[in-house]
Amino acid sequence: MLAVDEAPNPWIDPSYVTDNWDTILRYLGEHVRLTVGAVVLGALIALPLALLARRSRYLSGPVLAASTIVYTIPSLAMFAFIFPFQGLSATTVLIGLVAYSLVILVRNFLAGLLGVPADVREAARGMGYGPVRLFWQIELPLALPAFMAGLRIATVSTVALTTVGVLVGHGGLGQLIYGGFNANFYRAEIVTGAVGCVLLALVADVLLAGVERLVTPWARAVRA
Amino acid sequence: MSAFGEAMVYLNDPYNWTRRGGILELLAEHLAISVVAVLAALLIAFPIGVALGASGRGGGTVVVVSNVSRAVPTLALLTLFAVSPIGFGNRATTIALAVFAIPPILVNTYVGVRGVDADVREAARAMGMTRGQVIRRVDLPLALPLIMTGLRTATVQVVATASLAALVGGGGLGRLVRLGFGQQDYGLIIAGALLIAVLAVLTELVLVLLSWAVTPGPRRLPWQPVRRRPDEAVPEPAPSGMPL
């Protein structure tokens, strides 16, 4: 029996959280910054790609095939591939996360855009809508539920994936999980990191669900 | 020399493959962990999914399980099992991976069996099939495409996540990447990453072919052109599961 086995090592220790509040907040901040950055950048790149892919099946085929392949690459390998270019920095993690959120968002954006009934677009064009106004006033509102569903999936997945950033030392709350493992299996630290990740994902999902309700008031009116 | 060039040199040295603790040994370990984890998950999730789907109960629970599992980081679960009394190593890794493989199999089996046309089931009953026969000869063949999707998602996820186990003392190909970071050897990092990525893509490919082989009725490989009217050309919204 080693001495380390006899030392108390509880799974849940509130004093760990209170004693290390500053550290936890710092990692939480990094986690939130990486997640928000990845989803926002991913959305900004995914929207033009989806608009382009919608134009023809010859474009949508390669876009969807490429997204499937990127999706299949494990995160550990993805971060390792980017590492030689960006080193041990948060940028390495951000680029990898953008790649993953991008492929989720392209698929959902494309599904949303293709879900707009052709009759509606034709009617709008017949009423004199130009391409820009058609997108903003007709297609975007109709595709919004699919867009928001994509954003929610991308956000929750990104929160979970950010932890793998420990590979290059920028994993947000993942640093607590990995740090606890390396600090002689310090369970309280590991559980704090893990629970923090799950809570962050749930909070983000609830927030986005609220945004979805706000931006699609007509959906509520129908249900009521 | 660039990291990618060094990686090619490393991968071209046969000794790196065949020596003790070399690529082949790590690959075998990786595959063994993955296969056991997927089979264990299949053994647990498949009967539950079929039972719930056939009875039509528990749909809410299945959806909640699948959504919550998406929010739990794989690294967290791997670490939690590694520091539990099971002890770190391949056993803890296998259990953690099996836990992760359960939701995709469970959800897809449930949805597949649940989606079988009630009329078809009723017709089968009217023809004198017993409850077990209806499940074996009507429900399962009709639900097979979705069940195979679940199995594919779970397997690719497990093979991909198994590489993370190296961060918390597990085995498999992730060790190369971990070792590369430890030794500041960029070539080794890239070589490990390449092997992991190729293995994941190959797994996906093998499972796609397997689903094609076992699916009854009209079938199509993903890269074959879709024969359908243009106004129906809506792709599936997102690949099932989550990136790893």
C-alpha cells in the first residue's frame, strides 16, 4: 500500500473550487473565448460556402464530401497537424475548432437553404425582389430554424472538443482535467473541469435556444 | 527538413513498424481496444434499443441521453475512468470508450425500429407471426440501414477517441503523438497524426462498405450519384454524432 493510496482523494471537494476560483475562472474564460471564436468564425466561413454550394450539385458534392472527411479526422490528429505551423498557442486550437464547427455549419446551412420552398422564392422574385433582398427577407427567415439548430450542435460539440486543446496547453477547462490527472490523480480538480465543461455546454445551449425563440417570434405564435 | 518530410522518413523506416512498441504493435492495441469497446456497447445498447423501439416507450429518455452525451467531453470521461479504482490503462480506456459508443447505437436502433410502418407490422401479425418473429423478420431488416448508421458512427467515434487515451496513460496510436510532444519531435507528431487520421478514414470506409453489404433492398454507396427529382435534393442536416 502506497502512502498516496491512503491519502484522502475525494471526487467532489467544494474547498478546491473556492480555493482555486481564480484559476478556474481563467480557464473558463479561455474556454468561452475559444468556443465563441470558433463558432463565429465557422459561421462566417460556412455561410458563403453554403450559398455557393447551393448553386449546383457539382459544387455541393465536393463541399459535402470534404466536410465528411474533415469530420472523420480525430481531434488529436487535427491539432497535431496544425501544431508545426502555430506552435503551442491558442491559435492552434482555434484553427482546429473552426474546421470542425465549419463542417457542421455548412451542412446545416445548406439544408436550411435547400429547405426554402422553390415556390416561395419564385413568388418573391416575381414580386421584384433582387438577390440580396431575397436572401435577407425571404430565405434567411425561412432557413433560420435550421441555421439555429446547426449553431446549437456546433456550439455544444465545440465546448466538448476544446478540452483536447490540452495537447498544446490551451484546452480551457480541459487544463483542469489534464492537470488533475498529472497531479497524482487529483480527483477534485478533474471532476471540477469535467462538470464545468458539461455545465458550460448546457448553459450555451439554453442561451442559444433563447436566442432562437427571440429571432423566430412567428414560430411561437403558431404554437400558441 | 519540414515536419512532414521527417514524418515520411519515420514512416518509411521498417524498423519503426516492426520493433517492440512500434507502429504495428500500437495499431494492434488500438484496434483491440476499439473492437472490444464497440462490441460491449453493441451488446448493451442494441437489445435496449430494439425493446424500447418495439414497445414505443422511453423515447424521451433516449433523446435526453443522446443530447447530454454530446456535451460530455470524451477526454473528461477517459480521465474519470482512468483515476477511478479501475486504474489507468487499457481496461479503463475500453470501458470509457464503450460508454461513449452506447448513445449512437441506442438512438439509431430505437429510431429505426420505432420508424417501422405500423401497417407493415400489423400485416405481419395478421399473417400469424409471433412477436419475436415480427421483430426478427420485419422490424430488424427494415431498421437495418439506421442501425448500421449508428454502428458506423459509434465505431468511427471509438477509433478516433481511442487516440486520446494516450494523454491519460492509455495505449494505442495516440502514444506516438504524445511521445512526439514529449521529445519535441515534430516528425513523430505528424507521423502519429497521419496514422490516426488514415485509420479513422479507413474505418469509416470499411463500415460504409459493410452497411452496403448487409442492407437488404435498394441500396447506394455514398459516392454514387443520387437518383431523385431535383426538388428533393436536400442533404442530411448534419453527420450524426459529433466530431472527436
